[in-house]
Amino acid sequence: MKANQGYSTEEAPSHGAGSFFLHARFRRRVKIREKIGRGGSVLARMAGVSLFLPRCRVCGSDLVLAGEKIICRDCRQKVRLSEENQCRTCGKFIPAGIEACGSCLLLPPPFLRHVSYAAYEGTLREVIILYKYGEVEALKTFLASLYLEMVRKKLPAGFQAVVPVPIDRQRRHGFMPVRTMGRLLARELKIEFSPALLGKIKSTPPQVGLSQAQRKSNLDGAFIFAQKQKLAGKKILLIDDVTTTGTTINKCAALLKKNGAQVTALTLAQTRF
Ligand SMILES: [Zn+2]
Ligand SMILES: [Zn+2]
């Protein structure tokens, strides 16, 4: 039995993803015995099971439980829907006892509501990085299930379409993380998936690493409403992975609203300021 038999091609360590994977490799020190106990380890050996099991790509422990793939059950369970107080409109974390943030009171955003699963930190952040930059596509089902959980627990029923935020033209090849999750979400909700409704016509540097002022102007004129159709009251779920200033969501929601849609935005995580 080959040492790497337990890996699928998706699970094999990826090159070019930077220090994240190097770091993860050095943390892979949890022995199979610690996870399934002494008896289990002996049984595994008797059954001829390789000790070179695939490892959790987040914490490095061996994946020994039924159904564990890419990331272990413990890590999955650490990803929880936030219970922190959020602005009822834009989803920003705000002190307990306050219903809406100052910006929403001053200038209501173009969406009805934005719900973010949790803060962009800890295990959730690592899983998103692994999926988005490590291109571990097999995580799409797990991450898409987080959008579904938000829809079921925090929003009323009745959405008619899922629209992913568009990406730069030159990146429109191969793996498209948000679009991939959007397709799964729409399928699960049995509603339309409309990735071509919005387009991105200006290539922009990633929002991360820019100042707040640069982030706001970076996306000026970047998005367009790409289809000649009126949306007349259509209830749309606009999805993105991570939100920083909310500029992307605001600009995309404004275009959809201008064409008649009622927009609710969903993101997996939001950064703290
Ligand atoms: Zn883990
Ligand atoms: Zn707000």
C-alpha cells in the first residue's frame, strides 16, 4: 500500500499557495492513536489500513472518522453561525442592545439586509483561504451549506434567484469560488442561478491591503448590469465570500435595485475593524 493512498488529488498538498500550506504541514503531528484510541489503532493495523491517512488541512489531525474529508469534524464544528449582535440591516458587528448602525440610520443601503455567517477569523478564515486560494474545490459543499443555514435560520422564504458578485474578466477561467458556491445554493433552494446578470468591466486590485478610502474608490465603475431585463420586484440573494468595507455588495446591490430587484446579501465572513 502506498504511503499517499489516502489522498485524493484534491487533498494532496498544493504548490504555490504560500506559507499557509507549509505551516499546515508542520502542524501535522497528531497521531492516529490519539484520535481513535489504542484499540482502534491495532484494529486498523490488523485490517491493513495505512497509517498514512489523509490529514485535516486546517489542524493537521488524521482524518479517521467516517465521512471526514479535507477537514476534520472538530474543525467543521468550530465553524458556527455568529451569535454576536449585528446591525439588523447591514450585518456589521455592533455593541449589544443597539439594533442598527449609524451608517444605516443615516443612509439606508441598497439591499434589504446583509447577513454574514461570522467574523473573518479562526477556523472559518482558514477554511475560506484553503478553498479560495488553495483551490480545494471539494470544500464547496461545506461552505455552500453555510449560506443555506443563514437562509433557513435568519431569512424569510421566497427568494427567486441567486446572483454571485462578478469577478475580473481575466480571472474568469478555471475555478470561480463564489460562483461555484452560488450554483450549489441555488440548486439546494430550487431557485434560479443568474451569474450573468452582473458583469465586472474594470480589473481591480484585491480590496485586502488597500486603505479604507482606496477600497471605496477602487471599485468605482467596476460593475455593470449586464442583461437587458427588468427585475420588477424579484427577490434576489446576492452572495460574496468575504466582505471588508461592504463596497462590493453595495455597488452590486445598487445595480440590481436600480433594475427593480429586492436584494438580500449573504457573505461567509466579515472582517472586523
Ligand atoms: Zn481539523
Ligand atoms: Zn448597518
